[in-house]
Amino acid sequence: MFYREAGDFKTSYKSDQETFPLKLDKVLFWIAMAIAAFVVPFFLNEYWEKAIFLPFFIYALAAIGLNILTGYCGQVSLGTGGFMAVGAYASFKLMTGFPALDMFVVIMIAGLITAGVGVLFGLPSLRIKGFYLAVATLASQFFLVWLFNKWEWTYNYSATGQINSPQRDFLGIVVTGPYTKPWATYLFCLGFLFLFAWIARNLVRGRIGRSWMAIRDMDIAAEIIGVNPLMAKMSAFAISSFFVGVAGALYFAVWLGAAEPTEAFSIDQSFDVLFMIIIGGLGSILGSLIGAAFIVLLPVLFKNVFVGILGIPTDIAEFSQIILVGALIVFFLIKEPHGIVAYWRTLKGKLRLWPFPY
Amino acid sequence: MNEVNETQPTESVHGRTFGAPIMEMKNITMRFGGVIAIQDISFDILEGEIRAIIGPNGAGKSSMLNVINGFYHPQEGEIWFGGKKRSPMKPYQIAYQGIARTFQNIALFKGMSTLDNIMTGRFTHMKKGIVSQAIWKGAAEKEEYENREIVEKVIDFLEIQSIRKTEVGKLPYGLQKRVELGRALAAEPKLLLLDEPMAGMNVEEKEDMSRFILDVNDEFGTTVALIEHDMGVVMDIADRVVVMDYGKKIGDDTPENILKNQAVIDAYLGVAHE
Amino acid sequence: MFFLLDPFFYEIVISGLLAGVMYALVALGFVLIFKASGIFNFAQGVLALFAALTLVGFQTGQIPFAHLLSVFGFHVSHWGSGFPTIIALLFSLLVMIGLAWLIVQIVLKPLVNQEGIILFMATIGLAYVLEGVGDLMWGANVKELNVGLPEGPSEFILDTTDMFIDKLEISAAVVAIILVTVLTLFSAYTKMGRALRAVADDHQAALSVGISLETIWWIVWSVSGIVALVAGVMWGAKSGVQFSLSLIALKALPVLMLGGFTSIPGAIIGGLIIGLGEKLFEFYIGPMIGGATENWFAYMLALIFLLFRPQGLFGEKIIERV
């Protein structure tokens, strides 16, 4: 079986613009999806669910969200943690305020609320650019986390200041609370990721995606082709925040089950998601997924291999991990601003021609 | 005042006839602080013609173009477009009116492919909302391919098929200029503004570019207004020429007559300004 | 005007201004680097942490990477009782200069001519590396730092005005003021200072008159490393040397937004405004809305301010040419 495009001629604009231009890629993708949806759930235990798959799906969603804003629209945000908190607290209020609401609806509304907050904090982007904006987004991070600490209504006046997710279900299947089954939460989050990755892909390849990239690459030229900078930036903030809000809601309600703002939504969250898109690939949906997988798996790897097998002390493993992540950020920015996904493309390109490189 | 004119051709220059004025600049004055960039300039652009604005460096040509497409708002004067007086507008609103332009220093979207760059030119013609774009299948997809067909025509016209999927940041200068022209053409503008389209090109590239401009005008009937400071090219392709110097209009005529204009000769040969 | 009679008011004003001087000191490190290289150095706070860790390490005679070495079977921790403070300071200075060279060679040189935002993200990566390396070298435990500055409430002020002001804060302010003055004079009156400003104005032009960009960057990063050392010493003496010290960078960012990234007086005045503003806000408004407003007040202030004046108080107006 050869990885070839020979004979795979494009006869319409539709086939020219497909997500997977090669038939083989498409087939492989659907096989992988089928395995993820129909085979993996049967073999899933709680460790794989909580330590690997849920974090991966949820961070991947957040990374896609941030990539829309940063990778596609060029507006760097360091407020991801704060926006995840908005999604989480919105879902908490909805779950406790409207117990009959289906979880899918809860999470979608939480996303919409976050989108609104995102637009509000995105307004400065109309006046300020670049790292001025990046620093300004820190305001949302600090302010929102403070708000959820101090505004008792948001955590239903609980004595601990913590929020706990009650038991709720999606179409009759329990997806939150202490009695969830690994396969249920797994499929629930996978479904969200699949749906929103698809939506993101659709948005970035069409008119609105091009308007974002135009603003990113040269805002003055974007204006003369008819892009309203206000609309482009605000739509990027809204949609990005929507994704991040959905991720935040799933993060709290499905994955952690309980959260407390200072720890769960700290500025480290914002950096982690930013690192995912830098390492995975700025301006790429696939890159967001790869980056999320990388940042989620790295600590697991360090813990299991370095601490577990090699017996290196935990703190040293932890410091080395910090150094490695930082070094990789610098490395990718210097060598390959398009991230791991660029290597992936190069590899595929080589594979197509193999074994005759010309 | 234009209503009478719209029914019949108004002027003809070396055998070519044009429609009513598509754009009229009336007594435009533009100041930056104390500096006067444009001083009381009036001229018109007729439908279907190639109109050139020339002048030495710093004459205010680029400012004039920026006034036309809304980057600058003049302190005095009126701008009429399509027979109506234009109120002050943002550049993106002007794009919706059917004015497209290129820049002196190429302003392409460097991270996008040639195809995507030219597709952005179709922005004002695509109407589908965000929900239908998110779903893609159906309306948004159909709209995308309809516009893609027009873009492909532009690509064929400019003979840049082979670089369709190349990131424009990696293209040589001459091709980038061509892609930028393509982006403006894809908008199917009523008025196409070109800011020094030949700047930095060698003779062969200049010839290519001149041919494209003439063909655009000829085949699609697009009205073209261009800025150049290379007199030679302008004299060959323009129907009528406005000459600017130090923010003032010193001549407005056919290329042949412009060459005989003493004020223009002085400006170009550098007679000292008293 | 009831609050003018409140003795607390003056105490808050003074402690706010003193805190502001410290913010200004950190912000100054940012401004220096930004002016000379157009880099917004997010790692400035971690530089301060790193410098303070190194100083404590030299002072107490710690062996670097002791914990890491123990993994390979070398069980060492200290080589003696350490250097006297002044020697330790000198050595730390050298380390910061060496570090500046490494940063220029490894991170900055390959990123010449990149967009500001890419460089900004690179310094976030750099911050992580430095934090990890610092912890790995000297350990992550909280360390006490004592460089012999006076401490405790100033009796003189307490006796004469009834106000409680820490001597350490006063000495920190004095040191900061001296440093700011020296740097201002340096950039205004020395040949090197003029070269630095030339580079800030136009890289190409500076190169063409024979100013080596690399050398300039090295000097600038060294100077801001030294500023970081001073800031690290001051904050470290106040609240111990630990990870949270690197967070002072987050305090300095709104100062920069307020004062403008390119202005030394802007950094100072911005620092004072924010130090003063956040203390007053916390004291008078804080209790009404639950307190702990210091985390975000500065940011919100800067954000609202930026909406009206995007270039900051003293920053140069950003003019975009079409």
C-alpha cells in the first residue's frame, strides 16, 4: 500500500478543498474515529479516563479556542484560565439553578455566557495590539479569578468557597457527579471535541476564517477588502471564548467534579493552553490537538518513566519538565513557528514522494 | 448634475469613449497638522477610463489615493461616487461600495496562500452568516465554490495557476504584485486604485503589468485610477492624467497635452520653486 | 475631605509610594530591554528570582545542582560557609552578565527581525527555562535573604509622626532611586547610553554606523539583569526568596502599560501611581467588595487607561503609515 496522490485527481473545487485531500488520509481518519468511539470505551478504566483522555479532550477544545483567537486572528490572550472559570461557574449556576436541564444544554449556555464575557474583555483589542493586548488580557485573568473568590453568589454561598458538580445527565446517561462511568464521560467529551473541531475547521476555511487571518497578517489591507476590524476581532473573541467556556464547563463539571478558582483556573492554565498552540502549531486545528496531547501527556510520561521507572526524585522530574517545556517553546518559535504540525506535513510530503525524492 | 450625463458618453480620448464620471473630487484639501498634503484639488474619473495621477515624490499622490479609499478624511471638499455625495466612511465600507486597491509596498496576507489571498478579495460578495459557515455543508459551501470559480478566472487571467497553493510570503516580488492585483480584481470593483503598480519592477515585469492593466480595463470594463511616478509607463497606458506637485494640481489632460504643459515640465525637470 | 485628617491616609500614601518605587524598579528592567531591543521581556520577574537564588546560594555556600548530583551518587550540599555578602553580590553580578550573554546567543540572535509578539512568547518560554534551572540549581525551598539592610519599623518616624513605616522599605526606595538616577544619567550622558538609544531608534541605522547589535543587547540584558538582582534582593529581603518572587513581574506589567514601554520616567511615575492607587483602593473600596483587590486593581486601572491613551502616559505615539 503506497501513500500516493497519483491517480487522486481533483476534478472539482469541492474535492480540492477537502479537509483530507488524500483518500488514504480520509480512510485512516475515519478508522481512527471509529476505534475511538466504538472500541476504546470498552477497555477504558478510570485512570485512562481521568488522567489521559478527559484532560486531552478538554484541553484540546480550549486550545482550538485559543488558536482561533491567537493563531488565526493574531490576538494573543493570556486570559484563558479566567475564561475557563467563567464557563465552569456558569455551568455550576445552571446545574444548580435548573436541575432539569440537560447537560448538553447547560454546557452550550455556559459557552454562550463565556462568549459574552470574552467580547467584553476583547474590546480593548480595538485600541491596543500585540503584547499590550496580551498584558491587558491578564486583567481578565486576575479579575475573574478574584470575582469567583469573592462573589459568594457564584458559588452558592458554600462555606468552603468551592464548587461541586451535582449529578446530571445527557439524554438519560449520567455524565457528572460521583457516579459516572468512564465510558460515558469519555464519549460525552469526545463528542464535544469532535463537534467543535469540525465547526472550527468549517469556520477557518471559509469567509470568517479568512477575515481573521487577514486581520492577523495585515489589518490595514484587511480593511480595504471590506473586513470590519471590529466584527472580525469581536467574532474571534466571541467564538474563541465560547470554545474555552465549553472546555471550562467540561473541565469542572465532568472531569474534576469540584473546583476552587485560585488553583483550578490560575494563570498557569492560561500559559499551558498557550504553550499547546505554540508547540502544536499556531493557526492549525490539528496543531491544537497535537499540542494538547503533548502538554497533557508530558507530565504523565515524566511521572511514569522518570519517577516510576528510573527512580528520579519527583522535584527533579518536575523541574526538568518545566525546563523542557520552556526550551521547546523557544525552540519552536525559532525553528518552526508552525509547530509540530509543520513537521507532520513535511513528513507526509516526503512520504508521498518516497522513495524517489524528486 | 450628473443625471444628464449618465445616459450618454461624455468624453472621448483617442477614439475611446467613456461613460459618466464615476468619481468626482471637488476642492479637496487635506492637512496634517500644519503641512498641507493636498491643496484644493478637483478632478473626475470617468467610467471605463484609465486615469493616472502622477507627480514627483511628496506631491501628495498617495494621500489622494488614501482619501479616495477612506484612510484619510479631507478637511475640505466633497467626494462624489456613483453620482452621489459620499459621507465620511471607513475603508471597509468603501470596499462595499466597489472600490478596490493595491499598495505601493505590497500589503498581502503573508501567512496565507495565493488562493486564499485572492479569495479574501471576494469578501464583500459573500453573505452567508456565521451559523451557516459553522455548518458548512449546504449554503456556505455552495457560496464558497461559486466565489472560487470567479477567483479561478482571475488566477487564469493573471497566469498564476502554478502558485495557487503557495504561501505568498515565499513568492518573488513581481509575483506578489500580481497576486495583490488579483486580490483587488477578485472584488470585481467598479473602481480599481493602483498605487505605483510598477514600482521596483524590471522592464519585462513592467510590460507584463501594463498589459494586465490594459486587459482588465478592456475585458472587464473596469475603471482604473493609478499612481505612478514613472512617466513613461503612464503616458503609454493612461487615457487622462492628473499631475500633482507640492499638493497642488498643475495639470489635467491627455498624455500628449501633458507632455507639452510647461508647469509639468518644470516640475519634472526641477525648476526651482521661488 | 474627611480622609485628609485620617492618620492612616498618610501611612497608606507613604507605603503605597514606597511599594510603587519597587514596582518602578522592576518595570525599569523591562523598559531598558524594550527600548534597546524591542523585546517585551516577560522573564524579567524570573530573572529577579534567579538572581536572588544565586545570591543566596553564594552567600550560604550551596553547591549548584546538589540535588541533581545526588541522583548520580554525589551526595554534596555545601562547600563551606559561603562568601561574605559583598563577594556574593559580585559573583551574582557576574552570573547575571554571563546569563545575559547566553540569552542573547541562544534565544535572541536566532530571533532577530521577528515580530514583537513572537519575541514576547519566546521570553515566556525563557521564563520557564530559567525558573526550572533556578530551582534545579538551588532548590525550590523558601530561603531567607539577608544582605544587612536595616529592618523593622523606623522608630524615628514612629515617634515623630505616629506612622508605621518599615525601614527596609525606606532603604529599598533609596536604593531604587539611586539606581534609577544612575541609569538615567548613563543613558543620557555616556557614549554607550547614546548607542543604546540609537539602536532603539533604528536597528539598521545603528548597524550601519558600526554599532554591534549583539554587544548592545548583551549590555542591555546585563544591565537589566543587574536591575533584576537589585529588585530580587529587595523583595527577597522582604518576603524570602521563593517562586512567588517571580510574580513581581506581573505587578510591573500594568506599570508599563500605564507609563509606556519606552519611557524611564513613565516607569517611575506609573509605578508610583499604581503603588499608591492599589493601596488606597484596597483600603477605602476593598472592604466593600471583599478585599484582596491588589491582584487586579493595577490591571484594570491600566486597561481603562489604555482605552483612552493606547501608548501610555509617556510612550511614543504609534503612527501607522499606509
